[in-house]
Amino acid sequence: MMKRERHDRQRTLRVVVSARERAQIEERAMIAGLSVSAYLRAAELHQPIRSVLDHQAICDLAKVNGDQGQLREAVPPTMLLVYPKAEPLPSGA
């Protein structure tokens, strides 16, 4: 795993925006789960801005995948249900 490099973030950058733009930036940063600084830095440096919800969904899917693997190992193949192949619909339906 790569180590995160340390950043010397001591300098400020002043950006002039309207009240409406500021509200939009703050809202988008909040939705993404980032500070305004982190949001603007990622946007300006063309880095992907992922929502906290996206990250949570990925974690949830990974957990479900792991649970399925455990079930597959725990359930003997003879106990698995086998469904018959679906019949094709009659033409014109």
C-alpha cells in the first residue's frame, strides 16, 4: 500500500464567489463528506469527487459479497434449490 505523502498546506488561496455560488460549493462539499477546502482542491486538480454515500454503498456491496461467499461455503450443494428453465413466451405475446 502506498504511503500518503505529507502536504505542507500552510498557504491560503482566496477565491471570490457570489453568495449563491458559495452556498452551492458548501452544499456539494457537505454531500461529498469533504471540507470546502478539500472539495475545491479535488475539483481544481481534476480528482474524482466521490460522495460519502458512494463509499458507503461500495462498503455495503463488499460486505454482501463476503456474506454470499460464506453462505456458498456453508450450504452443501445438495441443499441448493434448482429452478426449472423458464419457458419462452408464445410468439405474439
